[in-house]
Amino acid sequence: MFSIQALRNVSKATSARYLSTGATASASLRRSYLYVPSSSSRMLEKSFTVNSDMIIYDLEDSVSPKDKITARNRLQSFLNDETLLSPSRIAVRINDRTTPFFGEDLAAIVRLPAVRSIVLPKVHSAEYLTHVASIISENRPTLSQSPPIRLVASIESAEAVMSASTIAAWKPSVESAQGSVLGALLFAAEDYCADTSIVRTRSRQELLYTRSHIVNAARANKLEAIDMVCVNYKDQDYLKEECQEGRRMGFTGKQAIHPSQVDTIQATFVPTASEILRAAKIVHNMQIAHDSQKGAIGLEGEMIDAPMIKQAEKVIQIAKAAGLDIPSVV
């Protein structure tokens, strides 16, 4: 068993080691979502030492049916120690509504002050979210004083993909508005492939439409978009390739199934040094142009106008949140 102080010391050392790379955990970015099985006390304890922006304590796929109730009780006990992790980094994936564990999972987890996010598996329609919101409003203690539970809707089927825009546009009713809010769409690729008989390949061409559709639905509604798991967890080159593609497609983060994936994900879902430099130049030169009452400028052979300014400002914002250096431009 690790002592709490020992766990803290390891966590601090890990953060310091990655401070200049953009891989360190961030309070304002959610790039890596690491699944931690609640079936293992050892893994629960070790989760405190992991450098992931988000930890998803799992009650679903990684827990055998016979251990579901024990795992829930184990996780409740673990999360009742509020000194472990910042609540903003904690999420729990509960069992889906077709199982006998769904209701008790949800009711138990929302009562824990340490939990701020819940991952909902197999969300096929917006009605599911309304059902969840009503349960949260009934079970969340001191609702008016507590921040709303952030819901992450897992898109796992052809039906869910077809309904992605409706799911992403969901808003809680007035009665439960303080209890929950939809924060992200998550793509569960393996479940989706099982549902559609799609064969997943390293090229990922067969999933481009689906992933793009999920990103568009999420971003149209100001939600985060969380990309699929890279199942080849020992192949860092493969993982980096997937991360780079996911970021280019507009995903804000990616799921992880092994701690070794976390740093690659978090170092990739941030702007590169060249992107940061270009953004800094754009912002600097546009400010000069505005001072001269110009609406657009030329920079290194490109015409820079308002939309590109918006992109540059976003790059600077993410870089700052990740603790990356912003170069001075003169």
C-alpha cells in the first residue's frame, strides 16, 4: 500500500519532469482520459501517480459481472478520501442503462463530492441524457451549492452516430439544470465497429466519416470531442500517428488504456513550437495592423485576416494552459 504523502511526492516529481514538454497534467486542459479499472485496489492507488489530465475510474468493461457491486463499493471508499486528486480530474464510467447496475452506480457516484464528471456508455439518443439528468437531480446532495456534474456521452453505435447532432444539442430541463451539463462526446471505436461490422485498420480510413461527424456535432455545440483508444498500447509511433491525426481532425483529447500512453497524448494534443511561433507572429503583427487601422496583413506570403487571428489566439491560449513557452516577437 502506498502512503498518501508518498503518492503526492511521486506525482510532483512526474509533473516536474514533464514541465517543459506540454505533457504535464493541466487543470484547464483535458487531453488524456486514462481508464483505471475499479476492480483493483492497487490500480486505484497508483492512479494518483499518473500524469493524466483526466482519470476515468471504470465500473463497466474492465470489471467482471460478478465483481460489479464490490468494485462500486471499493471505488466509493477510495473517492471518499478527498485528498487524493483534484475533483476536476476525476471521472467515473458507470454501467449502461440496460444493466441491473446502472441505477445504483449513478445514484452512488453522484453523491460523491470528489466526482465532477461521469462517462455514460452506449448513449444512443438524447432521451438517455434526460433520464440521467433526472436521477442526478434526485440524488446529488446540496444541489444548489454543488457544481453541475459534467456528462460525457459515449458514441458507440450507428444509431448514436446518426443521432450525434441531437445528442450534442441536448440541454437539461429547468428542474435539473443545476445538476448536470453535457461536456463532451466520446468515440468508442471498438463498440462502434462491433455494431456496424466495420473492420478497423491502421489507416483508419474506414472511420474518417464517423470521427469527423462526431467532431462536428460536438464543436457545433461547444463541446469537447474525445477521440478513440489506440489499442496498440505498446507502439508509441502508432499512438503518436493517431494523436496527430485526431488533433488535425479537431478532437480535443484522446482516451488511454495504459499509463504509458498518457505523455504521448498530452504532448501531442498541444500546439507545436512552430505553430506557437506562427501564432505569436500573427497576433503581434495584427495588433500593429489594427493600430494602423488595417483589417488584414501579409505574413510570410500569407494573407492574415480575422478568422486566422481567432485561430492564432486559440493556439496561444492552449499553449499557455499547457505551460508551454510563448516566444517574444518583435
